[in-house]
Amino acid sequence: MSLLGENSTILMQFVAKGKDLSYVRLIDFSHLFPDFASANRFAAEAEGFKIAVGQSHSPKGTWDVTASKVMLPSAGAITESEA
């Protein structure tokens, strides 16, 4: 299944559970990196997003970058932002 298809399926599950997706909201995109330097390089290039960098809760010691953006939750917009 394509990324667009996966995002469509997830959003349809939200709608089936009664979630209203007709208004903009803050959407988080999480990315894991093997080290702090890689996480910071990615964060520096993530234009148009609010960025938070922190050590993940993974036992492997990875770093988590959460890129957040206010947007209408549609499969197309989410897929475009992930790209």
C-alpha cells in the first residue's frame, strides 16, 4: 500500500471513531535518528514546522525529532508534508 493509501486508511479509522477532521489542528510527524547530530541536521532543514528534538524512549538510544504543523488533516496534505 502506498503512503497516501496508508494515510487515507488511518484518517478513515479516525472518522469511524467519531473524530471531526473538518478543521485545522496541530499534526505531529515523528522521526527517529541514530544520533544527536543526525537529528539536529534534520531539524535544521525542516522549514515550516515547529521542531522538538529529544532522546527517544527506545532502549537503542535513538533521538526523536517531532516536526509539528497546523494543517487540515487530509491524506494528501499529510502525505505531502511527510515527503
